[in-house]
Amino acid sequence: MRWVDFKESLSSFWSDFRRQKSGLLGLLLLFLFIFTAATAPMITSPDIPEKWQGFWLDNPKNVPPIWINAFSSQTMASHLIIEGENLQKLITKTDSGYLIEAEYNNEYDVPPQDIVIKDLSGKTTGGKPSITVIVKRPDGKEVTLIKNYKFSGSLVLQLGTHPQVRDNLLKWIKSEGIYIDPLQEFQYRTLMDAAKVIFGQLNENILDNPDSLKGTYKFTILVNVPEGSSVSFDNAKVIFTGRAYGWLGTDFKGRDLLAGIIWGSRVSLVIGISVAIVSVLIGIFYGVTSAYLGGWSDELMMRFQEFMASIPSLPILILMGAYFGGHIKLWQIVVLLAIFGWVGIARVARSMALQIKEQTYIEAARVLGASTGRIIFKHMVPQLLPYAFAQMALSVPSAVLAEASLSYLGLGDPTAVTWGQILHDAQAAGAAVNGYWWWVIPPGLAIALVGLTFVLIGTALDRVLNPRLRRL
Amino acid sequence: MGFGKYLVVRLLNALVVLTIVTLVMSSLFVKVAEKDLENTIVQQVNAEFQSLQQQGKTPEDPDAWRAERIAYYRRQYHLDKPYWWRVQYYFKNTLTFNFGKTKNPVFGSEKDVLAILKMAIPRTIQLFTTAQIIIITLGILLGVKAAQMVGSLFDRALSVLALVMSSIPMWWFGMIMLLIFSFKFGWFPSRAIPDPNLTGWAHILDILKRMTLPVATIVIVSFGAWAWVIRNIMIGTMQEDFIMAARAKGVPERKVIYGHALRAAAPPVVTMVIMSLLASLGGAIITESVFTWPGMGRVYWIAIETNETNLIMGLTFVNVLLYLAGVIIADLAYGFLDPRVKVGASENM
């Protein structure tokens, strides 16, 4: 085919395709997906796949996205991390060590879950360094949360659940003249949500059901460094653990679900498209060869096709998963899905090729002495290409669904971030029955959207390239 | 070729497929089971050693004793035999439904794989037959309606619905249903296992209530695609000459559609009914695990999560068996309804 002809047929195809509104919508969605997948390391961060399996300690667990505040009557504290330069600005050196003064503006109805002071690393040769945390509340009260807490090595101090903090808070509440039931005091000491009390209004409900006290809180963190020891603040962080996080919230390991959804698009697209291309190509060549050879080879090839068609794919795929040690790598999934994907296409390709075979130009080619391979590749397969393109687009959704199903069953590649895997974790953690909608809805919607994209493109291609179908 | 010969050929075909698939499965399975058994043997020998120690009868040479016990268990589990011997051994066992036992009990205290499957299959069928009957009824009614008014708003809405629903994972939709109707509104229980304290009518009501969400999930996701295929078949049939003849004769339109067109469209529809029953079994296997419905799907989930190789093998074999049985029934029904179909007739099609 000459280049000019190719350009002409391409432009005539495009002018036809342009009239298919649903096809254009599909194309737009496809570009969006490809853009997301390609720019995933830039939009999020490039180390997401390595971090994905571990716990994300700095993040809150199972919290909804921030924008939920716009719809609910109670606003929830968002996540705040003070680190790096922002933290260094707050540090001043004193005679006996360091002083950090951090301000936190609590404007929420539900205050942060926890306050975490993290990764101060102390080197000791003499006495151990110690830390004191004092909070000045908007109502003017000053509470010492923890006093002279000694540490060495790397420090992780969770004020919300620390027993000394609970003790100090109970003492403070008593000194303010609020009665505490002695029978319940022990329970408060072990189970109290200290963060709620720190950020709570001072009244008789402060222990059981505190109301949030809004305003600016001043946290004074004193680090006392004795002679001969040193404390490094290079990696230090002060975290106000939120009750809401990011655009899509977090799961039970504190993972940012938005990052998971963005990275998952890569696997989904790559698997879907490669399975579709491979299985359609195999199907077309198989069908055309079978039709062209005819006779016994045709009979044999069609028996084999029938054999493949009568194997249920999902149970076999699950067994394969068990065979590969419970985890199928991505390329293995592509191979397995392609093995079961070509079957239906081969049948249709054969019946189409049987008609082409009778055309005079095939006979002419044979008379000229063209080899079997040349006739199949050069003269017959190109005739089926329009059908092949439409079928490729239409096979993508089922491949995407199959991959997601396997991942959902826990048979996927553990080193990859996939949508099915996010849903597997969600199911294992009972996300649906616990109401973690932000964990369940987005991955499935993404799967459905990829499916819809290719169905739209495929049906539009089908209508343009196979004009017989246009009237329906 | 007569119907009898057709039947025999289809049966033989299915048997060949079953044999080859089982053989492939067995050869894969032997590999998986080997690792599994070796772990079990080490555990068993360790347990024996500890109990001997507690009784004060510690063997004099622990290493030799261990090696001897491990060799004994390897003989017991046929691990000393060559690979192909074990493959044919498992092959025979599988064909005779001799799947062995699971490591941990499933469904209460049951450890025998066959007994577990016997418990699970009726529950799966209970869910699916109900869902499929609703889907088929809805599909045929809506599909015929859409075929009557091609291009109308209803027809286009149905096509869009079929398009959208075909790209939604059924199990995900089930999770959404749980989220809305079980968590948010609390109308339906989230777990499918019935309350054991209820009897009589209360028990039946309880089961019906627990079935509602899974059945609704399957129906909503599948009926659109179904109706769409019926529509396409019906449009094809409605263009045939005999429909025009019937109309010209003055047969009422209702009778033309339900008496003439639908009857002529029966063979592909019947095949589709059976094939979709089988195909839905796969997707619904996963849907079941979402609702903790104690059928085949739930067993699959448990088997994969706890690495029960014997159970996975048994499940796979039964699934293949059910699938092949369905294929044969579909073929026979088609051959019975449409006498044009014969073995090998596809050559001229």
C-alpha cells in the first residue's frame, strides 16, 4: 500500500469516526487515562510501588477524604505534618537544649486523632535527653502533657495514647474542680482519647463526650540535652493526625488511596491493551490459517478451538494462581488471559476468511505461485484488519475485568499497585459493611470507566469499519 | 446424521475435554501439593518429637529419628514415587471424586473436601437459579419490547444500560449494594449465614431477606446485556419473510411477536440461557464471597486465603464438570430445536 493511499484512507476513516459522538467521548476518556498513567510518578511520587505494601505510619488509618467536610454538619480535622524547613523555623536553642513552639489552629468540630512527635534522634554518651510538652489552650489554661520524658535513639511520641499524658490530663481536670467518678478513673487512665480532651471544652463532659474547643493552641516542646549528648532534628516531624485525608482518604494501612488509584491505571491499561492485542492477533491468524488450509488441518484446528472453548477460564486461572505460589506476575496474567482470549475471535475470523478465500484475487495470487504464508499474511489478514481493530477495543474490558477479579481474589502480583488489589484489601477489612465508602467506590468506578472507554471506542469502530451494522 | 449419533459425538467430545483438562490440572496440582505436603510432614514430625519429649522418651539420635520419620511420611503421601506416577494417581483420584481432606475445617467442623462441596453446591444453585430466572424473564420482556420499537428512547436507554453494565465488575457492585442497603440504611443483613434460632416461616423469611441483596446484584448487573442480545436476535427474526406473511394474513401483532417471531428465535435464545447460566457462575463465584454467601464462591475465597490446595483442586474439577455438562445440554437443546444443526455442518456455514 502506498503512503498516499494510506493517508487518504486514514482521513476518510477519521471523517467517518468524527461523526460518532460516543466514539469521541471514548477517545477523550482514553487520552485522560493514558495521561494519568504516564504521569503517575510526577503527579504522586515515584516510590509509591515500593512503599505500597508497607504501613504508611505518618498517615491516619481509615479516614475519609477532606472534601466530605463540605457535605457533613461536623467538620473533621485534616492532616497536618510540620517537618523540614517549616519545623526548623520553629526551633530555638536555649541554654539547656532546644525549644520548639508550634501553633495549631483547631477550627474543626472533630479535633485531630493524635499528636505525634517523631524521629528526633538522640545520641547519648552521658545522660539521656528528655522532652517536655506543654500546651496553652485558647481558653487560657496551660497544661503540661508530658514532663521530662527520657529517650535515646529515635523517638516516636504519640501524645494521644501515652499513659503519662492521660495521667497529667486527669490531674489537670481534677485541679479545675471537675468531679471524676473514682470507679471509672482507671478506665479513663487506660482508654481515654487524650487528643479529644486536649482539644475539648472544659466542662463536665470533657471526659465522656468532649465538645471541640476552637481556637489557636500553642504547643511548647522543650528538649533538654544534658552534657555529652546531642539531639538531631534533621528528620523530625510533628504530626497532627487528621480525621480526614487528601482527595480520596486512606485505607487500613494509612495508604493514600488517590495515589493507589493513579498507579493502578498503569496496570489496568497495560494488561487490558496487551491482552486484547495479543489475543485478537492470535485469533485472526488462527482462524485465517484454518480457513485457508481447509480439509484435515481445518478440522483438527477447529477441534482444538472447540476444546479451548469448552474450558471454563476462571477456575483454571485460579488453579494457575495457586500453581504460581498464590501470586501471578503481570506478564503471566497477560499470557494466561491471552490463552483463553483468542478462542471466540478465531471462529468468527475463520468464517470471514472462508468468504475471502473464494475471491478471484486469492486465486490469482495462488496461480502466480505465492506461498501459503504470503497469501495469508499479505492478502487475507489485511482484509480482516477492520474487524480486528474493533475486536481489540471490545476485548479490553473483559481483560481488565479478569485481571481485577484475579487481584480481588488475592492472586495478583503483590509488587504492583492494582485496583483489584485495593478492593481485595477493602473486602478483607470489611470496608463495605463498615461504611468505608471512599475505599470501595473509586477503584470499581475506575475499572468500570476503563471498560466503558473501550466499549465506546469499540462500538464506534465497529459501526464505522463494518458498515453492514450501521442500520442497527 | 441422526440425533442419536449427534448426541454420542457431543458426549465423546466432552469426555475428551474432561480427560485432558483433568490431566493438565493433575500435573499442575502435583507440583503445588508437593510443597504443601513437605511443610505438613515437617510439622507432623516436629509435633511427634515434642510429644515424645514430654513423655520423657526422647530418641537417642534425634537427627536419625527425624530422617526416618520424614521418610516414613514421604512414603505415606507417595512423595517417594516419580512425578508421572503421582500425576496418574491424582488423576484417578480426581476422576473418582476422591479429593482428600483440608488442613483446617471449613463450614464449622467439616474437613472432607467432597462433603464441603456437597454442602456448597446447593447453596450456590439456590442463589443462581433464582437470579437467572428473574434475569431471563426481564431480559426477554424488555428485549422484545425494545425490538418492537427500534430507535426509540426506550431502545436507546436499554442499549446504553447494557453497555455501561457490561463494564462493571459484578462483585464491586455487590460491595456498593452492601454499602448502601446494609450499612447506610440497614434494611438488609450484611452476612448471608442464616440465623440458627429461627424456625418455620420466620426462617424462610430470614433466608429470603438474606438472599435479596445478592440476587438483586446479579440481576441488575446482568439483565441489561441479556435484554440487548434478545433485542438483536429478535430484530433479525422480525425481518424474515414469514413474519411479513403472518402480518399480511392479518395475524394480530401480539401473536406475531410471541407466537411466530419468539418461537423462531428460540434456539439461539435457549443456548444463550444455558451458556449465560454457566458464564455467570464464574463472575458470581466472586460475587458470593462479597456477601459471605456460603456457596462455592465463598469456599473458593477461603481456599485461596488459607492455601488449601486439595480444596482448590476439588472446586476446579467440579466447576469444569458443571460447565461441560452445561455445554452438552446447550448443544443438545440446540440440535433438538434447530434440526439444521448437525455435527460438521459448521463447515458450510
